[in-house]
Amino acid sequence: MIEVFCQWSVKVKKRGDDTKYVAKVLARGVECDIALLSVESKEFWKGAEPLHLGCLPRLQVVVFSSFFL
């Protein structure tokens, strides 16, 4: 007998494309409702530009963030 607990299927889409791609959850932050995902499909990454991040803030410094769904 096989028991499965907390099984999720995560799929992502690119803006303007209805194709859904399977994503793997690498890490999740339950306290702040965020997850780090990985998509193995090469098709998903076609035309993607890397996001260059600036310097990270020091610990205990107030930061502001925004998001969209």
C-alpha cells in the first residue's frame, strides 16, 4: 500500500502564452507566502531574459516589496 501526503502539482504559464509547464518547488516560505520554483522545460525558457539583481540589503534593515498575480 502506498500513501501520499501533501502532494502538489504546480504549473506555470508565461505572460501571453496559454501553455502550462510543470514546475518543481525548490523552497517555500510559509510565513511570507512565497515559493522558489524551477521549470525544466527548455521551451519555457526560450526568449527569457535574465533578471539582474542589485545589492542585497543588510540584515534588520526595513525593505519594501511589491508583487502582482
